[in-house]
Amino acid sequence: MTDLDRRLLALLQDGLPLVAAPYGALAQRLGISEAEVCERLRRLQAEGVISRFGLVVRHHELGYRANAMVVWDVPDTEVREAGRRLAALDFVTLCYRRPRRLPRWPYNLFCMVHGLDRDEVLAQVAQAARQAGLEQVRREVLFSTRRFKQRGARYGSTAEARDRAQVA
Amino acid sequence: MSKALDSTDRAILNALQGGFPIADRPFAIAAAELGLTEPDLIARLRSLLDDGVATRFGPLFNAEAMGGALTLAAISVPEERFEEVAALVNAHPEVAHNYRRCHAFNMWFVVACERPEQVRRVLEEIERESGLPIIDLPKEEEFFLELKLTA
């Protein structure tokens, strides 16, 4: 990343300007051409520095009142295949492999499930276990009861900020 | 709480979570695909943000690709200390979000930093301030989702 890339990203911390020519507006502030802004953004996207471009929604405000982090203790040789199967399900919005921390924490596969209420989430978790071949695997469902802090992704996208929600 | 969403709002929310054009008039392109006018789409986006249905519109940055780092951390907090510990955790600007969950590990938060060594330092500070051990669960692999759009 160049110094100019950093200045461009700093201008985008609060989001894209809501004007007809947003990249032109950024270009003006940086003293470069609109074409150069677009080219830099495309490159940053290709390099993965920009992981996603668009709206970040609040699940709760959309009626998804229940969210759970579901954790699974999957044998290491099977975790990649299980992760791919979970990620393919409609109602799974994030899926990661993380380390176990034995003896306190035995789970190595994490996914997020959102639903209108807890019953719906639990039904989806049961369905996920069936479809991902994880019915025999130990799991726990950790419902969230309170959100203390959720800032927009500033420098660094963060897990739940990257969630997508389907709006029926 | 926001006002009720109409079908146009829903179409915008579904279409614009996954991508946005990089072009001289991007709102015009996105609006055409939604059957809207450019000023209409801009006004709708502004009210989705003002009403709190969406928290942000624009690029999301990947901390790791920028040389930064993040982790998911959990603490098992005694019930009578929950508010106190939540306040000291949330006081760290590197804590991006913090959720209470129903489990022996009842506090779950993400720490995002511009440099990898800062993550360890923030976790150590929180352990010292709270006197409670943290489990540090950095991502080892991400399983990517298919783009999910409702028509």
C-alpha cells in the first residue's frame, strides 16, 4: 500500500460519499483524477484490502431478533469439509475454523446463524447438523443476549460487521 | 426503531450488501438494475443509514491484508462483575464489538489492530485490568459464503 492508498482509505472510513459522483468527490480531495481513484480502488479490491463493498446492515433492525454463534468440535481431518458444507447453507452468515483451547475450550469450528426467534435458529442448527454431516459431533449454541458495542468497520473489517443478511 | 421497510428498501438491502460499481456514476448503474432513478437510490440509502437499518455504506477493509490483525476473545465473567468488566473491555478502542452470550464464557469480543503485536498487548491489558483469563481464538481459516441474493 502506498501513502496515497492510505489517504484514500482514510477518506473512506466513514463510508462512500452519497453523491452522484462519489469517486470524483474523493479525487478532488486527494488532488488526483477520478480515473486514478477508481483504478486504485479496483486494485485494492483485487488485493483483498477491500474485502467487500456495499451496505452493512443491522440484523436486529431487520427483524432478525435471534442470533447464535454455533460451535462444533470436529475431528481435524474433517473440519475443512464440514466448514465448506456449513458455509453453503443459506442461513449461515459466517464460518471460521479457530483453535481449540483445551481443556477450557474444545471447539474448532464456528458459524453464525441468524433467525427471527430462537426456535427458528435452533431448527436451523439441527438442519445444519444434518446437512453438514455433523449430527454426531459435539456442539453448543451460544445465543447473544446483549450487544454492548458495535462500531462500523474502521481500519479492519470485523467478523460480524461482514455478515450479510437476506431480507425477505 | 426504524419505520417499516417497503419492497424497494428490501430490494436495495438485498442487492447492495455484496457489491457496488466502481465507475463515474455508480449510483446510476446500481439504480438502473433496481428500476430506480439515481437521486431516488441516493435518498433511500441516506434514510436507511439515518434510520439505523444500515450502519455503513462503502468499502470494508480487511485488517490482515492491510498488515493488521484481529482476533475473537472470550472471558468467563462472574455475574456480579459483568457490568464492571464490560465497561473496562469496551473502553479499549481496539475492541470492535462485544456480545453477551448464554454460556460459561459469557463475554465475546473482537479486537482489531493495525499491527499484529498490538492484539496480544490489548488482551494482556484486559487480563491485567480484569484479573480474568482470556481465551484467544484467532481465525485459522475462513469458509467463504456463496453470494446470497433474494430476487
